[in-house]
Amino acid sequence: MIRLLDIFISLITIFVLAPAMLIIYFVLKLSGVSPIFKQERLGRFEQKFTLYKFRTLSKGTKEAPTHEINNPDLVPFGRVLRRTKLDELPQLFNVLKNEMSLVGPRPCLLSQLDLIEQRQKLRIFNELPGITGLAQIQGIDMSNPKLLAEIDAKMIMKMNVINYLKYLFQTIYKGHKDNLSK
């Protein structure tokens, strides 16, 4: 059932937001950057996949988790994309390709060895990674691998259609609330 929701919600969101996605793509293109950022991540069963995002950082920025990048060199419009989470929209195509779910543990970089180890212990890699999840709602980033893996495991254990929808709505509400306060 969750896979069907992933497909249905992703297709509807892509359809509804296609004009905005095209505008973002062309604004980035006109500013002289490659609009789509591609990065290898670890997915289900520790399989590598290419994650898509709208580019927010300049090319040449070191490949590291966001919390490890001091004073990021943002592309024009990058701050807006990050703050509104619109940079994540291309991941809907990862969802359609069954590389991700809308809700699940955020996929980690191949270089995040501590997080990978913690997730292996708790079998987090048995599930599809997600665009959002309980850790994102609670504001937990990848700087605390043990806590993040524990929250991911808690979310996975309690995952059902009701919690899936609850996490989606909490993500949208939190994002909306956070943007109103900025």
C-alpha cells in the first residue's frame, strides 16, 4: 500500500508542481549552473543509487553532509530553494524509480562511515530511504549518527499507512511553519 501511495502522491505532486519545477530549472540554467545535482547515495540493501536535487551549492563544493559545510557557496536562488525545500523536488523521480520512498530514513553519503555502521547494526538498510522521515520532523541531522539511526529504527518499527501519512503532513506543516517564521 505504501508503494502505491508513493507512486500516486509523487505523480500528483510532479503534475501539480511541474510549472514550478520548470521555472526553477530554467532560473538555475540561466544563472550559469547545471540545474540538476546528482550524487551517489546508499539505498536499500546498501545499493548505490543516484539521488537528484536542484543544485543549491556551487560546483566544486566539497562532497559532505550539509552540517559539515561551513559558509556554503550557494548558487543564486540556492538559499530560497534550500529554505523552502524545493531543491528536493527532483527526488520524486527517485521515488518513481523505486530507489526511494516519500517517507523513510534519509539516504546517506558513501563517506558517512559512522552512520553506515550505526544503520547496519539496526538494519536500517532493509528499507527504502526517504525524502522525509521522523528524524527530519524532529530536526535531527546526520551529525549524530547513533541518535539518527535510533530514530530511523523507531520510525521503521512503527511504519504503517497512518504513520506514513502523518509524517508527510508533519513535514509539510513544519516546513510551512518554519518558512512563516523566517
